[in-house]
Amino acid sequence: MRRDAGIADFLAARILMVKDQLERRGIRDPRVLDAIREIPREVFVRPEDCGRAYDDEALPIEFGQTISQPYIVALTCQSLAIQPDDCVLEIGTGSGYQSAILSKLARRVVSIERVPELADSARSRLRDVGAANVDVVLSDGTLGLPAEGPFDAIAVAAAAPEMPSPLIHLLAAAGRIVIPVGRRDVQELLLCRRNPDGNLGRQKLCDCRFVPLIGRHGFSEDMPDAADNAPCN
Ligand code: SAH
């Protein structure tokens, strides 16, 4: 797409993206598809990447992080089966794109980001798109946010070596969590659900590559990144 594209071009690209990248791959939840049709992804990418806003890939944002691939955002949201009255916790605000989609699906969204500059710019973009029910909190998301729980759904947008135990404790009865778990360079996207007996059922959604979750129950900051340039989800 041209870098000087206008609102109508972006809208057309977004509608095509929903059809070609999402519906074709089995995303069927009409609320998720509508939310993605409504949120302008070009607002959340770097200005120089506007022309690639609707490409089928994650894109770089500041501080070596990424805005997730649209399909992965859609799969995460659909798998979480978010209801209009739900409270959702997101770990890894990044650009704020997924937070904006979640804001259309849930009553309230709390999103945790560890990089102050990313939290600030996400807050201002979320204001720009009118996502008034999202609170962006600066913290280590692997610790959860005990004062705020329980949550009906938790979306983790960075890769963890294993499920951070504080997050499990924040799940409401029948709560769901989607989280990439595995090595620093490659992971499995898991959907886990709190069963009536209190145990956590888990289901693999797909293989994936996310940037690392850095924190007390995540990867350590000083470990070198899996220094290849393969794109992350
Ligand atoms: N869904 C986001 C993708 C964010 S990339 C989007 O659509 O833009 C993952 C984000 O997780 C990065 O911004 C990174 O800084 C953040 N992150 C990594 N470890 C974290 C932690 N322990 N707590 C909160 N955020 C974390």
C-alpha cells in the first residue's frame, strides 16, 4: 500500500485483511471480526510502516518490541471467548493494538507494560481511538496485579518459559488464559481454562514466536535475545 494512503484506503485494506488473513484461516467470531474491522492498525505502527499496517505479519515497534500479527491477535481474542461483561487482563501492552481490540470485546481491560515509553505512547493511541475502558499500568506483568483480580480472561503477548503462577491465581472461576510458552526463540500458543475442580486444562493453539516476557516469573533481562531476525508474532 502507498505510504500516503488515506482513510478510505486503510479501511479497504482492513476489510480485505479480515477476509484474507482471518476468515480464511478460521476466525469466525463475529464480535472479534467486527472489532478488527473497526480499529485502525495504522495508528499503532511506526509512521514509516503505515504502508505495511495490513500486511500478514508482526511489525517492529520501538525498544526492539513488536506489534503482533493480526491473525495472532484474532486467534487470541477468539480463543478467550470474551463476553461483553468480562474483565480482561493483558500482559505486554506494546503498541496498544491488541488492547484496543480487547476494549471492544470486554467491559474493562487492564493492560500491563514494563517499558515506560511504550506505556505512554500506547495510552495516547488508545485515547485517540476512543478506547476509554483500558487502563495501562506500568509494572512487571509476570507478578499479575493482585489488587485488581479476578479476571475472566488473560491475554499474554510475550513469551514465557512457563506459566507464571501469579497469573493462575488471578483467574476467575471458568477463567481463560492465552499465553505463548516455550523457549526464547520459539513457543507454543496455549489456551488454558480453569476447570470446576480448580485444575487448569490446556490446549495448544499453534506454534508461534513472541518477544520474551521479561520479569520475575519470565526470562531474565540480561540473557541475550535469540539473535536471529525471524519475525515474531
Ligand atoms: N500485543 C502487543 C504486542 C506487544 S510485544 C501489540 O499488539 O502491540 C510484547 C510487549 O510485552 C512488549 O511491549 C514488552 O515490553 C512487553 N513485556 C515484556 N515483558 C513484560 C512484563 N514482564 N510485563 C509487562 N510487559 C512486558
